Amino acid sequence: MYDMNIPERLSKQVDFILELDKMKNLYRQTYVIHEDRKENDAEHSWHLAILAFLLAEYSNEKIDVSHVMKMVLIHDVVEFEDCSTPDAKFAAALDRLQPLLLNYTKGGISWKEHGIHKPQVADRNRSVGEASVQLSELIHGIINDAADKGMLKA
């Protein structure tokens, strides 16, 4: 990497850190709440880590919060392969909840842009109940309210 006398492992770690910076230029379909722009992958991952810290108590099973936070921070670098552990299920549930919260709070702007129907959103979030009954109930309430307010097609 640099013309310095640093260990090879550290050099590779710094290269990886710099490669991760590209996440700031990968834009998602979900808008950030207080601006008229879409969020990037780095923002999304950071937001998921905060959700993991704040919402861990709602997991159906005991989870390792630190592990879940690490998983969601890099989940778009390497997508979840195995969602059979409680930590992975909860991380995946948060990955469903976060964009739903942003879409709902922004008046369904992304759903409207793409002509998204209520059953599509419900189906995408169906697995959340395996990780957290309470978060699943929150999601269903949001979906129903969004449909009632015309943010989602029937």
C-alpha cells in the first residue's frame, strides 16, 4: 500500500478500510428522512448498528448484541449467508425494518416511485416475526397505516 515499513496484515487492513469507503457511493432506494436524497450503504449499515444496539431487547431469543452490530456493519459487503442463528435472524430483521421506517416517515416516496403494493412489502417483511414478534407487529402496523394513507397500492 504505502512505501512504509508496516506489517503486511496492517497494510491489507488499511487497504480494506479504504475499499469500504466505496460504500459511501453506493446509493439505495430509500430516502434519508431530513433530506431529498437517497441513503448510501454506509449510512444504512451505521443505522442498522444503532438499531441493533437500541432494539436488542425485542429479539425473540437471546442474542449477542456486539456480534449483531458487527454483522450489520458489514452485511452489504458480504450478505447474510446463514440466517439460522438468532443473531443472524435479528440482523436480517433489522435490515427489513430500517428501510421500512424511512419509507414510511418520508410519506412512502420510494414506494410511490416504484409502484410498490402492500402485499409486496408484507411479503418482504414476513420473516421478521421469526426474530422478533414485537418488531413484526410494529412492521405490520406501519404497513397497514401506510396502505390506509395511500403510500402503498392495495
